[in-house]
Amino acid sequence: MNIPKVLCVEPSSVYLGTLVCMLKNAGYDVAVASNGEQAVSLFASQSFDGVLLDYDLPDNTGVSVRGNMKQMKPDIPVLLFAGVGPQTPILLRFFGAYISQERSVDKSAA
């Protein structure tokens, strides 16, 4: 059986620990990165079924990192996980879904 592998990109160790625990309990294999540079490097060198990406990274924005990832592997879904406030149509244009750190999942047209 093939276990789906997710790249989780989050600079906060508190959020990252919670996300990894939740994803592993849901049956995912999880790789982690704490900034955009690490995330893009891992994404380029490994195979992933999806990415859970924070918007506010110490070295970049989630939108920029997502752009780099989509240039390399356009078919891999990248979901935004952020506390940037209510979802906006602009963010949903770039991401398959927006997951607010304060709210539930809101899916857009991928």
C-alpha cells in the first residue's frame, strides 16, 4: 500500500508539531521545512503527493514559494495554511484550498 507523502512548511514549531501529529495520525508520511528555501529544496529532490504551506515564512511568502513549486511540478496540489485573515479571492486563485489557522477548510476550484 502506498502511503501519501505530504510536505508541511511552517516556521512555528508549535503549529508544525500539531500539523505533523495530525497528518501522521491521518495516515500520511510527512516531511517538514521551516522556511521557503528548505521547502523548495525538499520539493525539488523528493516526491510528494501534496504540500501544506504557511503563507508567512521567514524568507519568503507562501505565494512565491508555491510559484516555484508549480514551475517544477505543476500537478502537485499546494494548500495554503495561514493566519492572514479571512480568505480572499486573490489567495484562492493561487492555491487549491485555504486553511485558516482560526477556521475550517474552504476549498476552491483547483
